[in-house]
Amino acid sequence: MDDNAPQADHMVASPSVTLLRDRLASGALDASVLVESYIARIEAREADVGAWAWFDADFVRAQAKTLDAQRRAGLPLGRLHGLPVGLKDVIDTLRIPTENGCAGDAGRVPLRDAFIVERLKKEGAILMGKTVTTELAFMHPGKTANPHNLAHTPGGSSQGSAAAVADGMVPLAIGTQTGGSVIRPASFCGVTGYKPTFGAIPRRGVLAQSPTLDTIGVFASDPAGAALLAEVLFGHDIDDPATSLAPAPALHTAAVSKPPLPPVFGFVRPPGWDEHADPQLKEAFNELIAALGDQAFELPLPAVFRSAAEQRKLINFAEMAYHYYPYARDMGDQLGQVTQDAINEGNAVLARDYQSACDMPKVLNAALDELLTRCDALICPSATGPAPRGLEDTGDPIFNGLWTFCGTPCISLPLLTSVEGLPMGVQLIGERGNDARLMRSAQWLFNWADGAPS
């Protein structure tokens, strides 16, 4: 792969998911016609990008044909009628391989759909296929390359989902985040990535790495598209104790509505800013905050946040050691070294240290709640800079894990570009449970950056 030959010329503009939804529902566009365009794109680009772990064009066509027949018969349509969705290959799909990016699960075929797959089918979505994940959704990379430049990483662990949306292979995709596995690949691949409030989307049937942290997220071209998909997935499941019986927020309505006043953003420099942030990222952010004028101001994070990354990692690795014990026992050295090292580190965690780390988000969220009374959302980088060169490293999650640890909703917007033409995401963080407000602020900023009416 030639790093001097950017792949941006191969990129295609993504249509608005909201527009696609409306055209499909009205009959102005057949699902069968729509999926053919995505199938053609996959056939043209998959050999280069490597976004899919499992894809069957005939299976996609069969779903589209059934949905078109339902619409023509006047039957009720789901909220995602005819919209193709890619699924990270850690999400169980009935009679479709779900191999978790792991040699130990090669040939694994679930006998039941995950909660979110049941919901997608109920709402008329088309299962486009299974997207590549890193090994066991950790940091040992899969085969996917960054569509903007094939010599660069797409991030991890939801690398296939982000790359597939970025390359125009599918309009929507689903991933998971335990550290930065939605936000970071969204930033590197130049798409919108949204991680909702912890517990908003049930995880039954999704690979458990660290249940204290594991969160399902979504990818789209813009916040409104992400809101449309995520809203359908919100819910309560008795098999996931992190969920609660509460009505789903009207995320899409909020995203497309005009704020009563232009939102105000509190710029925070996350721990690791001085040591890890790329100089051109710092410059781009300074210019962005200056351009926002009265709509942005700097908010310092209290000193207590400095140890959050290590505390989150402690929980993550301790729970990995438990949940991935069968893989470590049965596969041994067949696991990637980075996965083995994390499991071994988790085995050494003391119970007192684990419990202490689990208590820390209460302190952090008390501080965040106070900060968020002064602004509509916090704003900071989605990653430390553009996607690093090479496919052996999925990038540094230092700017993501804090928000996963706290369980706050966050969203990455593709607003900045490096001098090499690689995307750099802008991350917004909202109040826990107030995802609709975050979506409205995110769409406002997206439109503002695009020069569209806000």
C-alpha cells in the first residue's frame, strides 16, 4: 500500500438517511433498487477496504424483495423500512455466523438473534451483513483498512462498521464501545459515531467483554441518521440489568428540530491533551473554538479526572479476565498478544482495587453534572489526531475511555481534516439520560460547520 496515494478519490457522498427513509416509506424508492446500489459498491471496494466478515448479496436481495411486497400490499411499515444496516460481528444473528473476530469462534452460528437484531427486523431494517471487528472487540486488529487511505488504520474495535459507512457500502451500521470503539473509528473514517448513555440499548446477545462499560453505538453520515437508528434500538430487556423501564427519547425529532437558542459548548482538554494530541489537531481545535465565538468557552476538568483512564482500564481488564477465561484456557497462544496481555493483567487485579474503581464514576459524574449546567454539551477531540499509518495499531483511545467510564452520551462529528486529507472528529459529550439534547446540539454544530441553516 502506498501512503502517498490517498484513496479519497474513491469516496462517494452518502445520501441522507432521513431522505432514504421517507422515499422508501412513500414508495418513491424500492428497497430492491436501493440495495443493488450498495451491493455494487461492496463488490467494487471490499477487496481493498475489507469491511465485511460475512456478506451474502442474495440474502440481502431476498429481504428487500419481501419488504417491497409488504409495502405494495399496504401492510404496516416499520420505522426503518428498507434501510440496510451493517452489524458488528460480535452481535448474534440467527443462523448467520457470528465469530467475534476470533479464531476460537470460527464457524460459530447462533441459534437466537440478539435483542437489537430482533428490534431491527421488527422495524423493517435490512440486515446487510456482519462487519469486521478486532479480536474479541479488543485491540488486536482485523483486516479492515481506512477508506480514505488504505495505508492507515480505520481504528477499532468497530472498524468494519465505521469503514463500511464511510465508504458508502451501507448507510447505517452498529458497533460497540468499551473504551473508544465507536467514537475513535468514526473519527478516523470520517463519519458520525454515537455512543448513547450507558444502559440505553440492551446488550443481550452481544459479546460481553466488560459489562460495567460495554455500550452499543451506531454509525451514520450525520447525527440525524444516527438518531433514527439509535432511537429504534433503545429499550428495556430483563436480561440486561443495565437497562431500565423508561420511554425511549425522541432522538430523531430532537436532531431535526431547531434549538430555542444556539447551543453553547464547553471546551475541555481531556487528560493526555498535552502529551498525546497531535499538533495539527490542537491547531484545528483552537481555530474551531475561535470560529464558534460566543458559542464556545473553555472549561477546565477537575484534577480527579487525571486518574480516570487507569481506573477504567483496571475494570476493563479485570472483567475481560473473567469473561474471556474460556478463550485464554482453550486457545492459549493463538490469541493475539495484546489480548493475552490484557487478560493476564486483569488476572492480577485485586478485589479492593476493582471495587474502588467501580465507585469512581460517582465522583466523576458529580463533577460532570456541574459542568454541564454551564453549557449544552462539552466539546473535545474524538481522537488524538488523524488515523495513524499502518494496520497493526488501532490508535490511542485516551480521549474516549473517560466518557465510557462515566456512562455519558457522546457523539463524534466529521468536521476537521488533517493536512494529509485524513478526517479528524469533533466529540460532543452530553448529560447522562439527556441524549435528545445532545443530538439536537450535534445536528446544529454539523449544520453550522457545513454552512447549512442551523
